[in-house]
Amino acid sequence: MSSNLYKVGESNVSKTWLLMSGFALIIVLIGWFFSLYYDSLTIIYVFFLFALLMNVFSFWFSDKIVLKLTGAKKVDKEEYYGLYTLVENLCITAGLPMPKIYVIDESAPNAFATGRDPRHAIVAATTGLIDIMSDSELEAVMAHEMGHVQNYDIRISMITFGLVSAIGFLTDIVLRMMFYGGDRDKDNNSPWMMFIGLIVLILAPIIAVIVQMAVSRQREYLADATSAMTTRNPEAMVSALQKLKTSGRPMKRQNGATAHLYISNPLKAGFLGKMFSTHPPIEDRIARLRDNANKF
Amino acid sequence: MGITTIILIIVVLVALMVAGFYNKFVKLSTRAKEAWSDIDVQLKRRYDLIPNLIETVKGYAAHESATFQKVTEARTAAMGAQSVEEQADAENMLSGALKSLFAVSESYPDLKANENFLELQRELTDTENKIQASRRFYNTNVRDLNIAVESFPSNIIANIFKFTKKDFFEFEEAAAREPVKVKF
């Protein structure tokens, strides 16, 4: 129901704030431990500033980094008339502004959406996707991506992307300094504090990644549903997913940090890959679409 | 807590609720109006394309004047339509007339090879898809408004402030009417 989708968008906006403050808190916690260890309060201020800057930075620039990492190129209406008009129509149906359209020269079929809000949205498709999908399947896939835009998933996933990388980077620095740092006076630190601090350092990146995965998986189901809702054609989404399953393969330019953005997982699947996947299994997505098919 | 305090609290709560519902109706009917103007934009684009199309086809098939006449009349009728229902009927007529125009042009190979004609055909198809898309958006918004106008307790506020249900724009989808040859 579209009225519910409006609500999803609104609730995602408030979730963004929760997410950003959550990540800021983790960063400040790391800083707090660090300042205890070195017995200096300046460090926590530096970390606090870093957390703030990181949030602002990922809010404004993550989309540009994503485009660089994936090697996507902006296209216009003349070059990709079919794709462009199809997205135009989806935008009219959903009442969204027209996003910028990018194409990735890549034979593995895939697509993603990014940007901080619907006015600054970007949707990208690989040439492989455009080649193998029929018109209605391509429409379903692009409607899935526009669903991410409409539900503000793009903002959430973009910010998670920026902050997960930041936390990984920070804990890495702190751990290295602890192990290789010079000698200092440790008498005023209780061993308990040290122990808790160490656990925070180890857990922080793991928690960050788990949050990223969980957020991403839920969003995929929702975007599938939005796609079926906009196109009034859940079967097109189902057959697109089946095609992605059979002809889906790892992409040339793999990058864990951008994996959660795509419609189908671009990484090679290993055992751990499956456990910590950013995407629910395609079978589950198809099953949920079929379950809900009579509701559209 | 005195009785006056309780009454005061109730009054404030009711006032807040009325204001909330009122704002909801303002939002919903504005959305529906906006959606209608989106449809209007696309319909106008179609009206603008038609004279060009007729001119182009005339150059190759001058004696099909009956078909041109039908398209022109349907266009004029559609442009003058007042209510949503009238508009829908007129647009259906126009779509039908355009379909017969394209059917006629099938028998003129020179026309079918004409760049201008192909471009116009592409533009028209695109516009028709966009009319369908904006129609869906409009109907979604109208549905939300109508649900709010009819359900309790928002229907009370709708009655007081005269927010009424709007008509759906029922426009037969080309695919539902008759089998269409698909060209890629």
C-alpha cells in the first residue's frame, strides 16, 4: 500500500538519525578507551570531532565514492532510450523526481541505487542486466531500485557504507598502536577497564558489519515488494530474480564495501559469505513475492 | 485534579485531533490535485504531437481523410473535456482513433521508413506510457484520499470541512483492450 510506503520513507528518515548517532557513539567509545589508555582527554575530543566529520562526509560524498569504486558512467536519454524512459515512467508512477542514470560496463547482470535522498538519487545498471532482461523484467529491477530510493534505503545504506569503513579504519589504528606503541605508565589503569576496552575494540567493527547486513537484508525484501506494487506485476520481479539466480555471477570489480548496494550479491559466495550476506537468498525473496502476490 | 482540568485536557486533545485530521486531508487532496496536473502535462504533450503526426501521414496517404477527421475530432473532444469521467472517455476515443491511424500507415512502406514519422511514433508511444504511469499515481493518491474520507473518525472531519471523494481516472490500458502487436 502506498500510504504505508510513505510511512516507510518517514520512519527511515528517523532511523537514519538513530544509525548515525549509533555509529558516532561507537567511534566515541573507541576514543574514550583510547583516552583512558593514554590518560589524556584530548584524544576523546579528537575522536568526537572525527565522528562528526565522518558523518557529515559520508552524508555528502559517499555516492561519489561509490560511483568511482564501481566504475559507473552517466548516460543520457539518447544513449539508453529504453532504460531511460522506463525509469522516467516508474518515477511518474511513484511520484518521485527523476534520478541520474548510470551504466556499468560489466557482463554480470546487476543494478544498484545510491544518493542521500530522492532528489539526489542515482540508479545504475550493468550492461549485462540490460542485455539479458526483457522489458518487463528490466522494469521490475529498476522499480526495485526506485523502491530503495522511495524508502530512503539509499541514504541508510550509503551512510552505513561510510561509517562501517570508518570504524574498521579506526579500530585498526588503535589496535596497532596498542601492540606496537612505546612504553607508558600503566599503573593508573585498572585491568578491568583495559579488558572492557579491548572487547569494545574487537566487537565494534563486527557489530558495525552485522548491523549493515541486517539493515540491508530487510531492505531487499521491502524493495521487492515496492517493485511489485509500482509495476503491478510481481511475476516480472520473480522471473527477473530467477534470471539473476541462473546467470548471476561475481562481478569483475569486487568490493565488499559496496556489496550491499546491489540487487543481487556481486561477491563470490563462500561459507562465511552466506552467513554474513547482505542479501537474503533469492529463493526466499521469490517465496515472499509469491506470498504477497495476491495483495497487490 | 479538578473537573475543569480534565475538561480542558479533553478539549485540547480533541482540538489537536481535529487539526491533525484537517492537515491530513489538506495533504491528501493536494497530492491528488498535483497528480492530476501530472496527467494533464502528458495529455497536452499528446495533443501537441497529433497535428504533426497528421501532417506527416498526409504527405504519404492524402486520401485517408476519414481517419484524419476521426483523430482530429477525438483530439478536440479530449481537449474540451470537463470532468474526470468525460476526460477518460475522450482519451479512450483518441487512443482508438490513433490506433486506426497507425493501422492505416502500415500499408504505406515509404511512410513507415520516414524518420520523422518514426520519431513521432516513438514519442507518442512514450507519451502513452507516461499517461498510464501518471494515471496510476493519480489513482493511488485518490484511493488514499477516498479511504480517509470514508473511514471513521476522519469522515466526521471530512464532512465538516467539505473534503469529498474524487473520481478515479479509469483509462483502459492498451494491453487490456485488445491484443497489440509488440515491436522491439
